[in-house]
Amino acid sequence: MPRSAFFSKETIAAAGLEVIRRQGVEALTARALSKQLGCSLSPIFTVFKDMDEIHIAVRQAAAALFDDYVKDVIDYQPAFKEYGMSLIRFAKQEQNVFQLFLERGNRLLDNAPGIALKCLDEIKESYQLTDNQVRILYRQLWAFTCGIAVLATQSPEDYPEELISEMISTQFLSTLSFLKSGRPVVNVTPHLKVEGENTLIDL
């Protein structure tokens, strides 16, 4: 008969997440996990087939941690602004977990979680936007906010809360104004400048 598991998948995933929180993404090894749990490797690999499965479970635990962190943003006005600010606060407070989100092949932050979709619905209704305009707005703000989050974890003193708030507001209002103008996006392609060429972008 197979050996009985001493730990649930959730317990092992939580232990793996704790290793990452304290030591970083690269520190999550079978040895580190067994030390965190205070056991040999056998109970761990009774529950999981290999480290790949463990990494998947830990990423899911990280996503659940983030979802819990932002669960109340819908109570704020504007909710999507608070969502972006919360993402950056999370990145600052949980730097190692946030790095886990940015791993190659990890799609945790590529699609709007449920709470973000509720925020987007609020924006769509408030500003009378089409589905396509909402997609564009989300894509622009999501990439912009994630970029600030990365910079803020590297140099927190350069990105105080007030500055971050102003930057997100500027990006939001600029994108929203452009979308409401009805103008098409002009894809400016850099090229070698010709002598005498006008360098201004045709707005």
C-alpha cells in the first residue's frame, strides 16, 4: 500500500510560499521545502509527483494571497485606481512573491482577476465605453502599473505613494481622453532620420 501523506497539498503549497517570501523564488527547492515543513522528502513527494507540480501549487497559493490582498478594493471610488495602488503596495510588501508573478511562462498577472473585472465594469458604465475601449484601457493601465510596481520594488524611495497616485491618474486620464476622442491609434515606427525631416509626430 502507498505511504500515507502527512501533509495536504495546501499545507505544502503554503510552506513553499513561505520559503519564497523569506528567501526568494530561487530558494524553493525540495530540501528547503522539507526543512520548512520539518520532515523528510518522502511525505512531500507522496502528495506531489515532482517539483513542477509543487511550483504550480505555490503559484496558485500566491495568486490566492494577492486576491485576498485586493478583495476590498471594490468598496473604493474609483475602484480600479485603488486596485492599481494595491498591486504596487503588494509588490513593495511582498517583493519575492511579486517576483514569482513575473517568472517566465507564469501567466498569473496576464488576465484580469475577478475583482479587476468588476472594477472594469464600473469604469465601462461610468464613462460609457465600448468593450474594445475597456480592453485597451485595461491593457494600457495594467502594463503601466506593473511597470511602476517593478520600479518601486527596486527603488522604493523614488516612488512614494503620492507620486505613484499621480502617475496612475495621469496615465488613466490620458488614455481615457484619447479613447473618448475617437481618434485612431497612430503606430509611430522609428526610422533613421533624413536630413531636414520634421521630427514632430503628427497629432
